[in-house]
Amino acid sequence: MLEIRELYKTFNIGTINEKHALNGVSLKLNPGDFVTVIGGNGAGKSTMLNAVAGVWPADSGMILIDGEDISGKSEYQRAKFLGRVFQDPMIGTAADMSILENLALAARRGQRRGLRMGVTRAEISKYKEALYSLGLGLEERLTTKVGLLSGGQRQALTLLMATIQRPKLLLLDEHTAALDPKTAAKVLSLTRQLVNENKLTALMVTHNMKDALQYGNRTVMMSDGRIIVDIDRENKMRLKVDDLLRLFETHSGSALVNDRMLLG
Amino acid sequence: MLEYFASLKFPALMNNCTGAVGQGLIWGLLALGIFLSFRMLNIADMTVDGSFATGGVVCVMLIIGGWNPNAALIVSFFAGLICGAITGLLHAALGIPEILSGILTQFALYAVNLNILGKANQTLPIVKQRDLLFRANTDFLPRTILITAVFVGVVIAVLYWYLNTEHGSGLRATGINEKMARAQGINTKAMKVIGLALADGLVALSGGIYSQFYGSADINIGRGAIVIGLASVIIGDVVCHAIFRKRMNLLLRLVFVVVGSIIYYIVQAFVIWLKLPSDDMKLLIAIVVALFLAVPNLKQARLASFSGLARRNAKLQEQKGGEGNA
Ligand SMILES: Nc1ncnc2c1ncn2[C@@H]1O[C@H](COP(=O)(O)OP(=O)(O)O)[C@@H](O)[C@H]1O
Ligand SMILES: [Mg+2]
């Protein structure tokens, strides 16, 4: 599935703000892995996901999807393999377009966009059904502009858009961090539902330790642009949040003290 | 005073208005191009002052050279495509900011246009003017208006169709949210280049028809085209919203871009009829466009602004102070 090999990325090279954000990070996912990613602020979690998504070229290292090196492809070319949901609910959708148009755009991810109709009648029932499974009543509002939806609704729609054309890898970067706790829980359970139904491989960054343990079959910890701990399914079931914090301390040499993480 | 009013002839106004409808329709094509770049791609394309003139000079020189006037218009369109693509590439391939890319192309086009034209102004020989479809001459004006209206109608239909295709939806998404568009696999750089090319193609086509309409081309015909186009788009938006409110859709918006352009020229005809100095109209139009572009921001500011909050808080403190003393 996904394999990251010795990836390096330095921002602002040669300036006073030089930052080694990725220090040879390596990670291999097996098909069907749902990996949660944790780590302190600035550990390089978002940077790792952005490197995979191709927001900018990495300095060195390889990114393989199903054995094919995609590190030379640009962001829009990689989109074919990836579904993405961002922290900011505004980023994942086009506000001035309808729910229907947004879904139709996403359904064509990775295909050549020609002069056929952007939305066909035949698709509509498919989208209605998919929206119905979200349980938010969005199937009744197909022609509503996405800009009129709440953050949680937009994030749920972005999730659906990310998965409607089955991606080889789903990238979730703190996609519930901007939502209130109740909505966040709802979006998280939707995430699990969509990942299970479609048997997706996923990388989910979260700052919430409980969520990190509760969701997925594997958890990795990042520090200083590297993965320092990799916890498999069996260990994950045994661990509590406290154990997680202690693990982090022993492996990184510093405490993972962060109110956001403890309270979240 | 009385003399002034006596000098205003109503038939002359009617005449001016008919001419204005013709002009409005022709500039409506330019406005549709600006709608595409400004409203759909969210780029203020400064190329248009140059590409409008390019369309005009190419058309006139080809007709003088013996070309069929309609074939010449097709060449004008393609010349515009190239102008827009250059602006697009300056931005997408070389990373120059959009506005500056447009200004650079426009600046360069002045030299190009002057070279094509050979001198600052070329008039079509009368014999050549006979077989033009678009003529300002009053005898032909109604026919010109009809032909232009049909032509503009076809362009609107094609644009509406295109913007609803997969490619057109991708272009709209690029204008609304580039990050989202890329995440959905849309080549946003290519979209901008193609969109700007199409937009300037329409602008040059408008310039070509305009030069046929007046039977001449001048190196300066494009001056201020961007503002006239923006004004048309904005007037169209405001009128369309006032009439249709929530029922406003893409097709209506496209139609009202041209309506906006016609309104612009009717207002101008009226100003000229009132014998007001028509060059001052540029000042007026600039103010109106600035106002309308500011309206959405001002509305926002009315709901939430630093100075407003400071004033309310000052008032509260004052009241509290007053109570304390009592
Ligand atoms: N585009 C960028 N330009 C400059 N610095 C960046 C950029 N993206 C991330 N960084 C820096 O890289 C480091 C890692 O950031 P990030 O991956 O966002 O951390 P997190 O683990 O909290 O998601 C931080 O110090 C951040 O400031
Ligand atoms: Mg982050």
C-alpha cells in the first residue's frame, strides 16, 4: 500500500528560520491499515501528510503507492490515489458550488475531465444514497450551496467526497480539531464507518490520545520529523492514555505535555 | 438654462440609445470574457486593454489585406487566445502574480498592436465596409443589433454549456478553492491558462467586431476596457440579484452580464445627450465600480469592525461612569 522511505524536508533552507521538519521519516502501511498518528506540536505530522499528498516536493526520499514511486508526481496527479480531509472545514469543499456539484467533482478525481456534462442524472441517485448514509439529511439539500453548511456538515461532506471514488489511501489531518466535541465525535464515527465499509487504508493525525487509541488498528508517534514509536493492534488494546504518555517520554526524552492533548 | 433644455432633442436621445444597445451588445462579449476571468477564475485580468485592441487591429488589417471579414474575426479570437495564454503562463509557469502578468502582457501588446497596425490608426476603405455584418451606420444599425444579439446569444449558450461540463466545473472549482481543486485532481495551473485564454479570446473577438462596427481600428481602443467590462459585470450582477434574488443561476448571470453592458452604454448615451463632458464619465464610472466592489466588504464591516466595537465600549464605560457618580 503506502510506503514512505527516508523522507527529508527542510523549510526555509539557509535562513534563520531553517526548520528540518522531516528527518528521514519511514513508514510502511499494509493494505487495510487504519493508522492514527500522534505527536507534539511541530513534530512533522502535517508535513508528512503534505509530503505524501505532494503539496511541495520532498528534499529526498521515496513515496511508494502499491510499489510505484509517486514522489515525482505533482499534487493534482497524486490526487488519483488519495482522499484528503483537512483540519479547516473551509478547505475541503468549494463553497460557491452545490453539494451535488462538489460530489460530482470528487467522483471524477483521477479521471480525465472532458466536455461531458459535469453532473449527469444517473449519478444523482447514487449521491443521494451516499448522503443518506451520513445521517445528516443532506440528501434533501442537493442543490444547496456548500457555503451554507455548518463546519461539521462540510467536514462530513468532505469525508464522503474523499471516499466516493475509492482512494488507495485516505489522509486525515486533525479533521475534527475545528469542530465542537459532539460534532467531532459524530464525524469520527462517520470516518470509521466509511473506512470500514470501503475497506480503506488510512492515516489519521489526531491530537486526542483517547481517539488515537480507540480508532484504527495501529498508532504511530512522531517527534522531530521521525516516527519514534509504532504500536500494533494487540498493544493498542492494552494501552491507556497514561501508558501512551510514558511511552512518548521514554522514546523522545521529553514530555508530551500539551493541554490540548490531555483535555481533548 | 432654458436654452440648454431647448437644445436637448428627444429624437437624438432615441437615436443615441439605439446606438448604445448595439455598442452594449458588442462590449457585452468583452464583459462575458471578464466574467469568465474575474467571476469564475477570480482573477482580475489586466490583459484585456491590450487584447481588445489586438482583436481590433488584427481584424482591420486582415480585411484591408483582402480577407473575408468573418474569417478575420476568427483570427481575432485566436489572437486573443494567445494573449490570454501568455498572461496565464507568466503566472502559472513563472510564478509572477496574476495582476502583474496581465499588466506585462498588456504593456507588450501595445508594441505588438502598433506593429500590426503600422500606424496609430487605420480606417477601412468604404468599399470594404460594404460587406461587413456589423456596421454603425444608422441604415444598418437595426440589422447589426439583430445579428449581434443572435451572436451574443450563441456565445452565452456555449459558455453556459462549457461551464457545466466536467472541464468547466473544474475551472469554476479552481476559481473558488484552488486547494480543494488540486486535492480533487484538477490541474489548476492548466485551468487558469485555459480560462484566461478563453476570456481574452472573447475580449479580442469583441475588439474585432468593434473595429468593424466603426470601420476603423485605433491603437487606443482598448484603453479602460477592463473597467468598462468590470462595470458591466457588476451592474449585471446587481440588477440580476434585484430581480431574481435567490433564483439567480449561472445562465441568468451570463445574460445579465450583457444586460449590464447595455445599461452602461445607455447611461453613457444619456450623459452625452445631456451634453455633459463624456470624458468625465470615466471618473464617475470608476467611483461607481469602486463603490460596488466595496459593498460586500462594507456590509461585513458594518456587522463587525474594530472602530465600531471601540465606540460601543466607550459608550458603555461612559454610562457606567455616569452611574458611579450618581
Ligand atoms: N510550509 C511551511 N513553511 C515553513 N515551515 C513549515 C511549513 N510547514 C510546516 N512548517 C514547520 O515544520 C514544522 C512541522 O510542522 P507540522 O508538520 O505542521 O507539525 P504538526 O506535527 O504539528 O502537524 C513546524 O516547525 C512548522 O513550523
Ligand atoms: Mg498539524
